[in-house]
Amino acid sequence: MIPTLGHFALALALAIAAAQAVIGLFGPMLRDRILLRAAPALAIAQFLMLGAAFAALVWAGVVSDFTVRNVAEFSSSTTPLFYRITGTWGNHDGSMLLWCLILSLCGATVGVFGTNIPSSLRSRVLGVLGLVSGGFLLFTLTVSDPFRRIWPPPLHGAGVNPILQDPGLAVHPPILYTGYVGFSIAFAFAVAALIEGRVDAAWGRWVRPWTLVSWVFLTAGICFGSLWSYYTLGWGGFWFWDPVENVALLPWLTGTALIHSAIVVEKREALKTWSVLLAIATFSLSLCGTFLVRSGLLNSVHAFAASPNQGLFILVLLALTIGGSLLLFAFRAPGLAATGVFAPVSREGALILNNIFLCVIAAVVFTGTMYPPFVDLLFGLQLSVGAPFYDQAVLPLTAPLILAMAVGPMLPWKRGAIGPALAKIWYGAVLALIVFAFVLFRGHAIAALGLAGAAWVIVGALVDLAERVRLFRVPPGQSFARLFTLPRAQVGAALGHLGFGVTVLGIAGMTLRVHTVTVLHPGQSVDLGGYRWTLDRISPAQGPNYQARRATITVTRHGRLVMTMRPERRFFTAQKVKTVAAAIRTNGVRNMFATFAGEDNSGGGEFRFNVHPFAPEIWLGGLIMALGGAISLSDRRFRVGAPVRSKLRKPAGSATV
Amino acid sequence: MDTPRVSRRLMLGIPLAAVAAGGIGFYALLERMRSGAYNPQEFNNPLVGHEVPDFTLPGVDGNQGFDRAALIARKRPVLVNFFASWCIPCVGEAPYLRAIAKSGLDIWGIAYQDKPGPLALYLAKYGNPYRRIASDLSGRVAINWGVYGVPESFLIAPGGMVRWHIAGPLVPEIIESQLKPALRRLS
């Protein structure tokens, strides 16, 4: 019963989305007040319907309704409740529904909070969202129906893929999808602006917070995904340049470019055509990311099994969405003229530099990802593009980005000079040089470059903040007070840059990692990274739906106990699948990593031990970046509908921005 | 319209053109996936398109063994199937192998690292679709064939050329979408 209601709600959502598209897009042409008001209401209704459909699917999972194929195949009566819930989106059809739910949530958010947007623009934005949503709902309903029934139902379900049975991964798709799908709002704004033929400073101000929200989620999502592969797969790597990772990185790169270029649109009314193109490109890349991998076109460990028929449907949808918007762009963009003029050395210039490098990196990653299938298509050659290509191609592009990143925020708008900006961060340069020389002296050239770059960016971000609060120029108390009266967008931006520097620190630290693979019998030990790792025993252990072999390893340093680690090998009885649960310990600036790879007949175990200096900083940096975005989002300019706050206390000598 | 404006128009059309080209490419890829000519998930065996490597394997459990010469001498296609009694996916593909054998394509099995006792039990329990079964007890022949794991099957054309290969069980989807088209191409 409940799944049938869910199915019905899904169908209703499709009808509402169609209405939202037609009324949203054509309402403004008729200049009908009632039609203009209809779009937000329809967007909210669509979200409620999809919410009901999604709740029905979750309900079927919770009560283990095995007449629903989705539940029978990806859940089982022994699956813990948490994974019965999260299992609903751990498969192709369910994740499609989640995808549509988030898309409708985006529309509903615009409907509820977008009250400061002119009603015709808002109506068109919602119309575009309804059109996209309708297409994907049609796909879900016809060829990827999560409510498909089977009869007779199996007694026990097949169970969740054990590798997905992990709290980190369970919450990862919703966060990542919110990031991906959130860019649909920026896309809809771009298309609506093209329809209206007008992009101005106000457009930049409206589009930026929405972009920032999805950027925050995407940053956090990529961060989670990387962390998950780091600790679950037990390989000790954090980024594999796997197609799935690449397609998540692509919209992140162009999205990052967009949040920077939208500033220029907002402040200076320049880069308008470019920002519109970026908005279209970012969502297009998100779509490609979600669907090209699913269609099975790209070879990846993450691919869902999907038939080529679904792939064709998706391709047509992508062609209509992306092709349609770019067609509109080709016709309307020539009419968008830039008004703001600026010198090459200026804040705008620095932001353009940022955009160029981010987009070139995106182009490189895109090429690397798409190269194998296309070379196969055109020349019949089979090849794979691996980490060495990306490392060699992306590193040289990141270097100038890092160099410019610290200087950019120091430059004034319109026209600036490099000299005074550099003078502000000379100690960053000195620190970077010291770090470089120190690490190079110890024989690690790549690490030296990376750590120096990290030091440069981090100092740059801190100096930026210090300058803004006039640290050491006014009494410390006053500086501290200024920190809270600063526009939050500035604090957020500085934090974003700081986070990036911290991530660079982590990645550079990872190049200094040491590891060993060894067979140990109980009582034996091995030395690695200044630690002594001793195997105490291997014993059986019991999990909720798996059996495990657990190794107990004591780690000592100079004879003193540092920690005890318990890596496991798990055997999931229902699916007959083995997984490896690595033991990871961190102290904030380095990770210790023990993987239990196998057992031999003589009672010995094969182990992989890793010491990763600065590894936690990779994800800490990501979180700081996301936090920076969130703080920037709370800036007063973006708090829609918030009353203008009276100046609390005007700090002495206030002259910022 | 003056020239700079025209060139600006052309420039802003570039994204559309690029996406159109990409879309056509993806469509071609999808079509090739459907016809079985392209499989991104596949670890392609280097043997495909080459003659079978040199080997001689004894028969097992009363079945006739075979060697490279026997494969080359054949006048009709044959499916060489690496399997083992200890392999769970092999049990899964067993009914489909029987169906393939019934449809007229000969299957020659190579029992990978398997002992005669368990093998006889396996064949008794899950049926014997094989015309010949050779025993690769050491697994050395499997290495020479580049076998990734069991089950793994190779379609050998008359004359001993490897024409198609699948790592993993032969399930109806793959039989329909890949094996049958490959067979059609042979005849």
C-alpha cells in the first residue's frame, strides 16, 4: 500500500513539475500576476510530493517490504535499521529518486526564500528548474522506477553491498548530491537571465549565495568521499583520479571559478557572459558526473549496473538540457555587454587569473577522464589514463594558482600594483622559502614545493585577515572586536583560502609517507617510521551481520607504548563478501594506518602499515573551506529578507573593502 | 553586422558545437556498448584477436583433454571455459552453459586448480555441458591465457583465433548482448 502511494506521489510530482515548467516559463510573458505567483507554490508542492515518495521508499526499506524490488535487492531482514534506511539510496533507482528530491528541494528553496528576486525572474528560474526536474522524473518513472514490485517476494533480501555498509558512505551521497544538484539553481538563473537578456550586478548578488551553498556541500561531499576511500578501501590513498572522483572534482573546479567570477559581476558588472557560461558549464558537468558514470560509459569501481537503454534516455536528457541552454547562450550571450573596465593588475585581474587556472585544470581533468573512451571510439585503442598523467599535468597548473592566491585578495579593485601587495605578505614569502630550503635539504623536492606553497597560502590568508582587523595597528582588543564586525564574506573568503592551504599542506605531507607490507606471527614486530609495530594476537570477533578476524597490534616508540590498533577482516555471511576494515589512528598531524590483508596457514598474518605525515590536514582543509563558504553565506547581504541591522559600534578608522 | 560582432557570435557558439560533438561521440559509444563492441568495464584479454597460446592438458575424470592443435584443427567455433568446482560464480553460470551447449556451440572446459574428486561431484550436481574437460592443476595454462579469475570464457574461431572473451560468469544478459553477436560475426 505505502509503496503504491509513493509511486503515485512520484507520478503527481511529474505532473506538477510539468505545470511548473510551463507556467514558470510562460507566465512572465503573459504578465499575469496570478501565474507569476503560481510557480513558487508549484515548486513547493513538487517538493512535498517527492518528499512523500521518498518517505514511502524509506518506509518500505524500514519495514523490509520485499515486494518492492529495490528493497529485496539491496536490503535484507538482517540489515541494521540505519542501513535499511540508507540502503534506499545506495542503488541506482533509489539514488535517482534522491537526486530528484534534492532538485525539487532546490526549487522549493527558491520558492520560499527567493522573495527578494523580481517575480518574473523567479518564475523563469523555477520554470527552468521544473523543466529539468520533469525530464529526470520522467526518467525515474519510466525506466528507473524505484517502486517496481516483484511477486512472489523473496523471504530474505539480498542485503546491502557490504562495502557501502559504512556510516560515512551512507551520508556521503546526500551531501554530494546536494552539491551537484544545487548548481541547478545557478544554472536556472543563467538560463532565465539569458531568456530575459539581462545580466547585471543584482544577478551576480542573487546567484552567488545559491552557488555558494552547493559549493559548500560539494566541498564537504568530495571531502567525505576522499576520507571514505582513505579509510575503507584500506589502500592508504586519498585520491585515485578515478573517473567518479574526477567527475565530482570537475563541477567543484568550475563552481569555484563561478563563485569567484560572480563577485566580479556583482561588484564591477564585468565577466557577465563568462559567469553565465560557467553557471551552465558547472551544472552540465554535475549532470555528466551523475549520469555518465551511471550509464557505465566510464570504467569505474563506483559504477552502478545500468543498461545502455537507460544510458540512451539519459543522454537525450543531457543533450536537451545542456544543448538547449548552450543554444540559448549562443543566441543571447552576444547581447550581454561588459560595462566595468579594469586594469590587468587588479582584484578583477586576479580573479580572472583564478578562473583561467581553475578552468584549465578542469579541462585537463576532463580530457584525462574522457580520453580513454574516445580514443577507443576513434582509433580503436585501449588505454587508461592514470594518476601519473594527472599528477604531472595538474601540479604545474596548481603552482601559479597558489602563487596568485595569496596576492589576489591584497589587490584593490580596478587598478592595483604588485609591489604594495607583495610588501604586505613578505613574511609569507620568507616562511615559504625557509620551509622549501629545509625540506629540500632533507631530499624531498616535491614535498618541499608543496609545503612551501602551503605555507605561502596559509600565511597569505592569515595576513589578509590580520590586515582587515588592522592587527598590531590598533590595540589587540579592538582588532578582536573588528573580527566580528567585518563583513562575513571577507572572513569566509580568507577561511576558504586558509582551508585550501591546509589541504595543500596535507597533500604535500602525503608525499612523505612511508609504508611496508609484511607477514607477522604473534610476537613478531617490524619497525616503520620511527615506530615499532608488534603483532600480539589474531582472534575471532563477531559483528552485527558479519564475522571478523581481528588482529591486535601494539605500537611503541622508544619502548613506550603509543597505541593499540585492531584492524579486522570481515566476512559478511549473507552476501559471502569479505571486506577489510583498516585501523587508523590520528593525532591531528599524522595518521597511523594498519591493514590486515590476509592470513596464512601457519597462524601468521599479512599486514600493511603506513605512516602518513599531515594526512588529516587534507580533510581538515576541506572542512575549513566548507566552513569558510558557510560563514560567507551568512553575510548580511545574502541573508534574504533580513532587516537592515543598525550599526552596532562603528570601529575607529573604518575604511574597509 | 560588422566583423567583430560576427566573430563574437561564432565564439559564443563554440561551447554548443563542442557539446554537440561530445554528445554524438557519447551516442556512438552507447550504441557500441549495446552491440557489445565496447565494454568499458572489461579487462580486455590481450589474447583477443590472436591465436591461442601453446599448451597441452590431460583429460580428467574420463573426459578427453585437449591442446592447441586440437583447437586450431576445429572447423566450428568453440567456447573454452575456465572453471572450478570451488568457484561459486561457476555454479551460477552452469545452467546457462548447459543452454549454450544445447544451442549447438561446443564448450570445452578447463578445470582450473581442481582435483578429480570434487570435480566429479560438481559435474554430477550441476550438470556437464562440456564436450571435453582438461585439467589445469598447476594453473600455469590459465596464466598463459591471461585468465583473471574463474569463471572466464574465450570464444575460439575455427583455426584457433580468439575472437571474444569475458572475465566473469556468462549470464543471459551477456550471452544476448555479447556472445551471440560475436558468434554471428564469426559465421
